[in-house]
Amino acid sequence: MHLIYHAICCLLEAGIIPSAIAYFIAQNNLKTANADIDNYDVSSVKAMNTARIIAIVAVVLNVLIIIRVVYVIATIGWDEMYDEFMKQYQDAMQAQGQA
């Protein structure tokens, strides 16, 4: 049970944090570039906008993953999810000849 909890807390948040940081950095750089457009190359502004769009996509994907995990936990429960995880883990260990 604790293994799944730690995996969800550590892995799910790992993607959303850097993508949110990337979004805020790109957004801040775009504001700076738009305020002083004469000192920025057009290709640089396009690159910043592309970085912002990619960061938005990454945030949305991470949110969708979190929603899916919450849905799966809500529908099947922690215990059944843990039992299935351990069964697959043991099967994988036996397939590798380690158990």
C-alpha cells in the first residue's frame, strides 16, 4: 500500500512541477520580449512562444494523468490496485528468474 502511495506522489508530481515552471518562465520571457520588442529577434520570440505552448501541453497531460489515477483509485480501490501491482511485480520477477 505504501509503495503505491509513494509512487503516485513522487512520479505524478514530478512531471507537473517542471512543466509548470517552464510555463511561467516562458510566459515571463514573452512579457519581457513584448515590452521591449526592438531588442529581441523575431525567431527568439517565436521560440519562447513555442516553449510556452509545449509547457501548456505538458501541464495538461500531467493533469489528465492525475485525474486518471484518481479515477482508477476511486473505482477499484487501494487494496485491489495494490494486489494487482504486487501480482504483476511477482510475475515479472519470476519471468526474470529472480524469485
